Amino acid sequence: MNRFQAMAQIMAVLCENSRLQPGSPEYRAARKIVSRKIDQLGPKVALEQAIKWKGHILDQARIEDMIEDLKEKFPYLNF
């Protein structure tokens, strides 16, 4: 499995039965998280981890989306 295939499969898992919609800021944050996981762990292990820790990844994506909103509203603060 290559990086592209892993990304597609992981995002399909994360979007399944959740509020995560393609194109949303939360979706983009989730893609960044998944990309980092694939870089760190490799495609196969990242997919296994995403299946196991789906809720945690979605929570992390929501938090990162909120942080991005705060950065836009308050650019003078260091996050």
C-alpha cells in the first residue's frame, strides 16, 4: 500500500458514520493529522491506528480546527 492509498482508506474510515464532511475545515485538519501519521508510522500502521483510534483522531481534528480559527482571529497571540 502506498501513501495515497493509505490516505484514501483512512479518510474513508474517518468519514464513515461521522460529521466529518469533505472540504470542511475539520476535514482538512484531519488530513493533516493523517499525513503526519503516515510519515511517522508508514501507510500500513497508520491505517491500523486510524481504525483503532478513530474517535481520538476526530477529536484532535476538531481541536486543531479550533486552534486555526483562533490564530485567524488573534494573529498576535503565539499558539
